Amino acid sequence: MTTRYFGQPIKRNEDPRLLTGQALFTDDVHLPNMLHVAFLRSDYAHAHIRSINVSAAQAIPGVVAIYTADDLGDYWRPGPLLVPPPPVKDLIFNPRMQVPLAKNKVRHVGEPIVVIVAESRYIAEDAAQQIFVDFEPLPAVVDIEKALAPDAPVIHPDLAHNLNAHVIQRKGDYAAIRDQAAVLIKRRFLYDRGTAAAMENRGIVADWDAKNEQLTMWDTTQAPIPIRNGIAAMLGLSERQVRVVAPFIGGGFGPKIMMFYPEEVLLPWISMRLNRPVKWIEDRSENFYATTQERGQVHEAEIALTRDGRVLGIHDLFLHDAGAYAPYGLTVALNSQCTLLGQYDVPHYYSEFKAVFTNKPIVTPYRGAGRQHGVFVMERLLDIAAKELGIDRVEIRRRNLIPPEKFPYNNEIIYQDFAPLIYDSGNYAPALDKALALIDYTNFIQTEQPRLRAEGKLVGLGLVTYVEGTGIGPYEGAKVTIETSGRVSVATGIGTQGQGHYTVFAQVVAEQLGVNVENVRLVTGDTAEFYWGAGTFASRGAVVAGNAIHAAAVKVRQKILKRASEDLEAAEEDLELVDGTVRVKGSPSTAIKLGELAARLNPLRGAVKPGAEPGLEATDYFGPERGATASGVHAMIVEVDPETMQVEIKKYIAVHDCGVVINPMILEGQIQGGVAQGIGNAFYEQLIFDENGQLLNASFMDYLLPTADTVPRVEMDHVETRSPLNPLGIKGAGEAGAIPVGPLFAQAVEDALIGYNIEILEIPLSPNRLFELVLEPQQGS
Amino acid sequence: MKPAPFLYFAPNSLDEALLLLAQYGDEGKVLAGGQSLIPTMNFRLAQPAVLIDLNLIAELFYVRAQADGPLHIGAMTRQRTLERDPLIAAHAPLLQATMPHIAHPQIRNRGTIGGSLAHADPAAELPAVALALNAQLRLRSQHNERWVAARDFYRGLFTTALAADEMLVEIALPSLPPRTGWSIQEMARRHGDYAIVGVAATLTLDEQGRCTQATLALLSVGEGPVQAQQAIKLLQGELPTPALLAAAAATTAQIDIDPTADIHASVAFRRHLAQVLTRKALTEAFERAKR
Ligand SMILES: Cc1cc2nc3c(=O)[nH]c(=O)nc-3n(C[C@H](O)[C@H](O)[C@H](O)COP(=O)(O)OP(=O)(O)OC[C@H]3O[C@@H](n4cnc5c(N)ncnc54)[C@H](O)[C@@H]3O)c2cc1C
């Protein structure tokens, strides 16, 4: 669908505000009489707390209050379980949630123990330095492969072991077909991920207005409505007494979803207790410990194939690092399990995982949210199989693609939204062909690569495919109003973190109402503006909120047509909505401005017809039956410097199918940004914990983010396969760019280093690691 | 990430600054560009009770050249100035070529030559380059002044010959003899990062093309900048053939340095890089010397 608004690369409505520094971020909220909060956090990954002495800190001028777990009384409660486990048979699930302040025991470095409230952040931090905690250090669980050992230290003593969950999902019968396979390939894969490192750290301002009995909270959350509901319940307030505002947010990527972080829970409580506004802005050091991360999995995976490269089945056992607590349930590990099969028609699948507790910060979804781990395993298995069978790597993929006639395609396992994993639609071969054309595959393999290799240049190519489950439920809603000025306002409940919602949602509305995109003003992330909803996560904003906005806009359109048909004495079918007016087709002067029509529907005197609703306004909701499955192919060409093991990306292409595209420019931005994070994951970023659970690189000096000069410009092309699951036919795109980069990097680097005969079975890589991999076989011989 | 409380002075003259330094000695720290000191204070790794800001002391900002004499650089000269000043380009091209390897323009706009030399970070470029260029450093206290050669200035991890009441005020670089080539080579994860290994070299040839003098200093392979003594001996008096340069690089990597492992590189990788980069540096210096 490409029209004047929908499908166009329209410039972003929000950019003037963002680029000129006019947008409100949480740290921009300055209230009179406001206090500042700092936390004393654990230096130990695992320890008993024997005692806490705050008296020296309390004596510092400017310190207003200091609270430990004991001071919280009944308010001290573990956080909610955000995502319960799916209905999978024989599933074991031991939820353990984070607490507002550690009591008796700390379970990861950075866990908050004491909260200090002072006249300034400086004073609060000075006070934190004067608080003395007597710890009894305990051995830490760091290595996930040792977490379940009988002698492993136990993190949650009421459990007697460190098992967070055990899940088995099956499709077909792997054991039965294993014997028929011509080839079995088994490998051990390590896939580690890092921290989202959003440009803006987290932050909260809480303001209790005692006279109005009203709590306002500015929060860097991706899900303001669930936060409002939860905080109201915890504080014993009505939901109407709590307003949560998620203003502009400098990047969410998952860790800002709706964690009920200790800080989120404590700030409103402190504001009510002290009757003053309070602010806490997370600093970058805290962000490395106190904001959730993703991390490692270890897979033991086997692929069974026929001689001609048809995949008969996959058998995968994996361990997943949950961190010290697991408030987000099984989402990340389930995503790994449910994304592994990718675009391939695999009849038999056995997947079993154990999620384990470790003495490390909490793991929750971060852009891709476990999908990377699964895609890595599958794509690497195919690469190894291709080599072993002597089949071209593209060909082995092509032979196994789910053919278009098999959609909707049932994977016969349960997805993170508790619905069966059924791919709604897909058309994979054309995307693969486009990718081959963009990367100039045949020419590179047959001509360029041999020529460059002859010159001594180690160049390699990678090409991988992936799917992304997107746009899951439950639902979102929206209210669309035409004001008497003719401007349109739209309110929805999700939060926004830079994705371009102000523009794409305006495009959806403009399409129905025939108004300019700049005349549509969106409010998101303010619970005072819209009451219902879930939040921005799982690549669902455009799909779920977009369709809710569409539905509301369609209703407003119907109201316009109904009234205008009366006023213009023309049939509804003969009317059109153009340039902010409703007019008779072929007779443009017979028209009414939409603002005028809105005014007529809101008379100040006289009578209206019985049952009439005022104004041109409508509210509607959308909840998909299940998620929509997007897909894509990425390819790249790299050159490796054999002396320094530096990898330079020469060319990067992506072909993407996220159904109907609302704004191709914004989509490309999403993919480009995702690829940047993927490159970071593949080659730069790694959280390095020592055997005591200390994070060794908790600053941007040693935690390396990809920079502008390490990320190439991605060349893109699109395939549009409508989703049948929503009226707009769209699928999510938020996480896609980040998902396939690890296996792509591994394949391309392996190809470049072909003479060294290495197998890359792990991510992230680094020059140092490549050096070791290259040396290993040499040392062995 | 807020620093602990401190007293702040911003003197207008060197004498005033030295007086303050004499007064506050160990508790005081001078503030140059702040690009290393301020982060350490924000992490509360350093908690000086007194900061003496040198940024208003005009007499510490200069680059002066004398005919055939050494180049004089005031300690507060910004790294960005070193990058752009034509006197530096003409008299100390190695120093100029080093600058783009140091962090990013924003940081070089503030960071100073004196700050980097005094900070003595083993991963910093300028200390190694100071060794390679046989720099002389002028140290002053309220009542004394002394010159120390760069090679005697570095005493170990983040430690120098500076006494608590002393300040580095000037750097003097002797002019390069004729037929001298130079090179700086390094490997950093991303552009502007501290290098995993770096090498600065100069090579001087006589009319017959023999090496009369060589300097070779490495960074990120020890507790401070490291001179490759044995490799330099190998080169002295010899024709710098590719084989000799390779042998010098191997000697550097295997004998002259004693690197440690960290999260970015193992000992073996550091030695490997030292060898690769030393060979490159010597080869490039040799090419330049021949011109
Ligand atoms: C992101 C980032 C990346 C960086 N990358 C690099 C890099 O790749 N390579 C590199 O070499 N550096 C790098 N740096 C450091 C930078 O070059 C600093 O400028 C330098 O290390 C210190 O110089 P300064 O003038 O800022 O000193 P300051 O930070 O002000 O001072 C550093 C120390 O030296 C002392 N000091 C300063 N001046 C004097 C003096 N005249 N006499 C006695 N003591 C003195 C101070 O008391 C302090 O202890 C980086 C810095 C940042 C923030």
C-alpha cells in the first residue's frame, strides 16, 4: 500500500524537537524543593550482609533520609513476575524476583543495599561513601556450566539449587529420524551478549502532591501503563491517583520495559514519605550493574541431514544465564528456542534448555532478546553442513527454505506469547535472490575473491537468513480526535524511545483522514492521556498500536463521512477526504473543513439528536491473535588483516520483509541501528566477569561500543509479504537488524581466514580471540 | 559519578601555582586538560583535597623553536595545538603524526602534552614518543628547577620522577639529525582508543646508509613506556636490511618487552603485535631516512 502518506519516506515529526534540544527527557524535569537520590550498591557478587552502619552518613549536612531494607516495612516485597511461563508440558519454573533493597544477602555486584536522599546528588554520593556494610563474602556462581554442579553455592537458599527453569519442546520425533540421517553434525556453541548501553541511562522523578493526593512519576520506561498500575497497587493508591509519564527516552532496547526496578519502586515511596519531589538519574557506572543485560548461552546442538543437504532435524540442549533474579520469566530463552529453526522447513526438532541463576546482574530482553543465540546455532550448523557435504552455503539454505505455499507454517511449539509458533506469512526465496544480487554473490565468489586472495588480501563473504517473531499481543488502544482547529490529536498508551512513532502513527492517521502528517500530534507514554495498554517491546509498536490507531482513525473517518453526507447532501461514497477537508468528488468547492465539522459536532447552544456523540473522536483497540513473523537476509564482505586480526567490513547489505512498510526511511533507520548493535555484539562488546562475579569492564573505556567509523552504511532492499493477522498487513521491524549479525560475522571471517582452517563457534569475537583461534590448530600440529 | 569534595584554586601565574603546590603537597593535584584526572575523580578513584587549575596560566602555553636548537613546548600546550602548529610539523613530525592516534578531537582540544606526560599511563602515546625523541623535561618546584631526560622520568606504573611539590613546566625536543626517519605504529580496537600495542621509532643513517642511531619505544607493553634496548643495539652501525629490521622486531617482541595480559589482549598477542608493529615502524622510519 503506497499512497500519499502511508508508505512514504516522510521526514520525522519529532526531529526538530529532538535535534534542537527542546525535547523533554526525565533529567530535564526540575521541580522546586526537589531532593536527589543515590544508592549504595554491593561491591560483592555474593555475600551475607552482617550489619549496616549509616550513622556517619546521616551526620553529613544536607542528608535528608537514609533507608535500608528494614526501614521499608511492609513495602519491602520482591517485584512482580512480569511474564509467567507458557503452557508447556512438564515445565519446571522457579521464579525469584529482585527486591527493592537487599536484605541479609546480596546476589550480584551493584545490587542496591541503601538508598540515600539528600539536597544534592553530590551530597548523596558523599554519604554513600560513609556507609559501612559488614559483608561475609560467599563464593560466587559465575560460570553457567558450573551453576548446577552439586557443590555449587546456592543463590536462593529456599531453592537448594540454582535451577530457574527447565523446558523441553518437541516437534516430530528427532530420536526416530536420527538413524536415517546421512550426516550428523554436532557442535558446542557459545553465544554471549552485552548490555544495551542506551545513550540515556535510566532515571526517575517522583512527585507526591499531598494536597491533591496525586502522584506524578516521570520514568524512563517503555511501558508506562503497567508501571502506573503496579505502583498504584504497591502504594495502595487508586490508578487514577498515579500518573506515569514516559517522556522522550534516549533509547530503550528492552531493559527499560517494565521492570519494577528497585529505583522505580522506591522513588514514589520516598516522595510520599518525605512529601517532596525526588530525582534519581542512573549514572553510567550504575547502568553496567543496575540495568538488566543479556548474556551467555551454551548450546550442544546436532543437525541431521540427508546427503543432498535437506535438514531432517535439530537436537539442541542449552543453558541460559538468567542472572541473580528472573523477573521476566522465560522470554529470552524461549525466543532462542523458538527462533532457532528460522526460515527452514525442519520436520523434527528437540530443544531442551535449563535457565540457571548466577551471581550476575539480571538478564531480560535486549533487542533481539535471545533470538540471536538461536539464529547463531542454526546458521553455523548449516555452514558446517554445507562444507561437509560440499554444497554451496546459499544452496543448502535455499533447499531448506519453507516454500510459500506452506504458510501459515506451524512449528508446533509454543512461543513467548503462549500461542503456538505459527509463521503467519512469508516468501523467503525472493529475499534471498535480492540479497545475492545486492552483494553480487556470484561475481564475488568466482572473480573478486580469487583475485583479491591472489593479491594476498584475506577477504570473505557471509550470508545468513533469520526470522523475527514480532507484534505480539495482548493489545493496545488509541484515541483519535479532530480538534476544531483542524489539527488531529492521537493518544496511545505505549511509550516511545526514538523509533519514529510521532511520524509513522501520524502517517496511519493521515491516510484515513486526508490531513497532513505535520498536523497530527501524537501523545504517547502519558497515562493521563490514555488509560489502557501494555508498552513498547517485542517489535510490537507499529503492529499493535499502529493497528489500534488505524482502527480509531477509521471510526473517525466514518463519523466525518456520516455528518458531511448530511451537511453536503451527498452520498458517503461520493465524498473524499483531502487536505483537511471533506468534499464531494469532482466538485472540490463543495467542501467542509474538518475543523469546522468538528465544531458543528460540538455545539454550544441548541439541541443534539438523541444518542449523538460530541466531536469527531473515536477510541479503538487492537489485539492480534498471535505474533507476525518478519524475516530477512543479511550479507557482508569483510577483510581481515592477518597481522593485527582487525576486521574491516567492506560491504553490508540487508534485505528485509516486515510486511507492509509504513515509512521506508524510518524502517531503514531501524535496521541500520540494529546492525550497529549487532556488529557491537559480534566484535566489540563483551561483559567480562571474573571468577568472583566482578565486572572487569564497567565503563566505556573498556566496554567497546561500535563507533560511527566501525559501522558501515547498510545497503537495503525490501520484500513485502503482508501479514494476514492485522488490517494494515504489517510486521514488526525493531529488532531485526540486530539479530543475524553474529553468525554473519562468523561466516564471513571464517571465509576470509579460509587458509587457516578455523571453525568459529562463538560470539563475540575480537582480534585477540581470532589470534588464538588461528594459532590453536598450528600449536596442535 | 560525582567527585568527592575538594578545594579549587585557579592561579594566574606559575609562581602562584608552585606556591600552592608547595603548600598542599601530597593532597593537591594540578589540573591540566582534565581528560584523565576528572574521570578518575568522578569514579572516586582519585580524591584530591585540593585542585590547582593550570588553565589560566598563560606562560605555560607555547611552542618555540630556535635555529638548530631544541623545540620548546609549554606543558599546557593542548594536544590539538601539537597537531596543527606548523613549528611542530616542521621540527617534530613524529609528534605531529602521533596526535591523531590520541583519543578524539574533542579530547585533544582539552588534553595537554604535560598532562599526558605527567600522568604516565603505560598505554599513552606521548610518553613513548618522548622517549623516542630523547625529550628533556623541565620540572619546577617553588624553589628549584631541574631537567630530567624522558628516559629517567618514568619510574613504573603511573609513577614519575616528579616530587609532590614539583610540576612539569616544559618539554624540550632536540632537533633530529640529518637522514633521520621516524614512524609511529599502533593497533587499537577502535580509532582513538588506547592502543593494545604501539611503537614509536626513529632511525638515523650515515652517508653510507648505516644506522648510526636508533630509538625504539613501545607503549602498552609494560608499566610505562618501554625502550627496546637490545633491538636498538642490533641496529647500531648496521645496514638496515629487511632481515635486520625483522630481527630487531623479533628481539623487541621476545626480549625487550615484558607485557601482561588484560581483557583486550593476551601476552602472546601483545608480543605478536609488538613484532608486527616494530617491523612496520622500523621499515617506515628507514624509508623516510633514505629520502
Ligand atoms: C575518551 C578518552 C580517550 C583517550 N584516549 C587516549 C589515547 O588514545 N591515548 C592517550 O595517550 N591518551 C588518551 N586519553 C587521555 C588524554 O590524552 C589526556 O589528555 C591525557 O592523558 C592527560 O592530559 P590532561 O592534560 O587531560 O591531564 P589531566 O587529566 O588534567 O591530568 C592528568 C594527571 O597529570 C597531572 N598533571 C597534569 N599536568 C601536569 C603538570 N604540568 N605537571 C605535573 N603533573 C601534571 C595531574 O595532576 C593528573 O594527575 C584519552 C582520554 C579520554 C577521555
